[in-house]
Amino acid sequence: MARTIVLGGGDEASNSFAASLARHSGLSYASVERKIFPDGESYVRVREPLDGVDRVVLVKTMAPPQDKSIIETLLLIDLLKEKGVGEVVLVAPYLAYARQDREFLPGESVSVRALLRALRRVGADALVTIEIHKEESLRYFEGRAVSVSPYAYMASRIRVEGDAVVLAPDQGALRRARELAEALGVGFDYLVKHRDRVTGEISIEPKSVDVRGKRVIIVDDVISTGGTVAKASELLLSQRAESVDVVVAHALMVGDAASKLRRAGVRAVYAANTLPPKDPGLVHYIDVAPLVAEKALEVP
Ligand code: R5P
């Protein structure tokens, strides 16, 4: 009889997301074996017998080191197709390289395009990710692809008291602020940010929002170094915001991001469980696998 299984990609974040996804969709769960050879090359093995399995939902997040995660993903998809699996649905909770989605400076690679083409060409039939930086990037995956927006779902797991407002760090992220704010039943707005593409310097100018006495919730897709959110938090607290919390899809938390955020007065970060957990005490994780099970496994 035809069967679907959920396969965790071997690393802890992928496995726990996959296990939750399997539980919430009533599917069976298995994991893969992985190791790294002394010369640095990756090795993966699927011990689960695949006879009679016609669909595999492979959960593999592209956590740092991203390039290793990506090669493991490619090896796994290729292996599954060679084993005769009819349909491989890749669930990549965090899709790496999504922010390099165009040629900002002449001669730059459009990295997300290269990645999505590679995933498709090696054999992924469908792709499900959470909050890709720009939804338009999905067109580079020539197959069924969906990016699940987690903010409304996350809102139901966050307690907001008092006079609160949701702010996006820039106008491009206003959709995220609207979605979260509507689910929380509060107002929203955005800040004006400028990033120097060469030096990486960020400056943020205040927008016409009076945050005095307000509980501010900043919403963004990614915290990487924490620079964007830290600057916003400092600015908002200097404008007498009562507190600053953050809701983010992907908490990469690179280097000293956590101490940067604490120094900038951030009270708490609520992140989807798309990446390995970091900095307990500051970052609170919300399991969004049920949302993926509910919405994304039915990719049209
Ligand atoms: C930028 O376009 C993204 O939406 C994030 O605001 C940015 O990637 C965050 O990076 P960092 O934490 O290093 O400031």
C-alpha cells in the first residue's frame, strides 16, 4: 500500500521539527544517519526501508554551517529519488541564502536562485519553507513551492498586555507587522532603515510613530547579528517606549547577537523553531510544525 513518511534530516533541529510535523499530521517518522569524513566531506544514510514508500516529507533546515546543511539536503534528495520514492517534499524550515535574492552590486550571484534551482534539479518535487525573505524568490524553484508565514500563528502563543504596537524595522517588512498586529489586535507601523551594501552599516531613522509609554513588538524575518533589531530597540527606548519585545521567524543569533540585544534593552525574543535553539532566557521558541502540517503539506 502507498505510504508517506516524514524523514528528519539528522541534525537535532530538523529531527525535532520532523517529529512534531509527523505527530501533527498522523504520519510515521524516521531519521537519517550523518557523519563527516576526516577530509570534511559529508555522508548521509537512510536506514529506514523505503519499499512501498511513495512520498517522503524530508525535513532539513539549513542552519549554519549552511553549506554543509545544503550539501546534506542535496545528497538526501538524490538518494531518495534513486531509491524510487515518487514524490519528495522538502520542508526547509529555514532556507539559507534567501536574503541574496538579487544582484545588489553588479556581478553578485543571485544565491537563492542557484540554491532553488539545485534543489529542484536534484529531484525535490515540492518545497515548503517558513518565511522566505521574499516570496517572489520561490519562482526560481520550478515546481510546487510555498512559504508559510508564521506570525499570526505565533501571536496566539504570545501574551501581550497593556498598550502595545507592532513595528516592522522597514517598510518592506510591513506585511509581517500587519499580520502579527491583526492577530494580536493592536496597531502597527514601520521604521525607516538604511543599510550600506558595501560597509554593512545600518542607520535607522524614526518614522511618524509615537511609541512613548507603549509596549513595542518588533517583527522581522531573521535575526542574524542582531544589529537591525538592537538599533531599533535603542531608538525606541530612547523615545520612551515602555518595553521592546521581538517576534522573528528565524533566530540565527550569530556571534554576540544575544548580548547585543540585551544591551539594547530587548526584553524577550519569540522565535519559530526553524533553527537550533540558542540563548535560553532571551529567546523563547514556538513550535510552528503544526502550522506546516496543517497548511503546507497540501501544496496544491
Ligand atoms: C534584512 O533585510 C532582514 O529582513 C533582517 O532585518 C536582517 O537580515 C537582520 O540581520 P541582522 O540581525 O544582522 O541585522
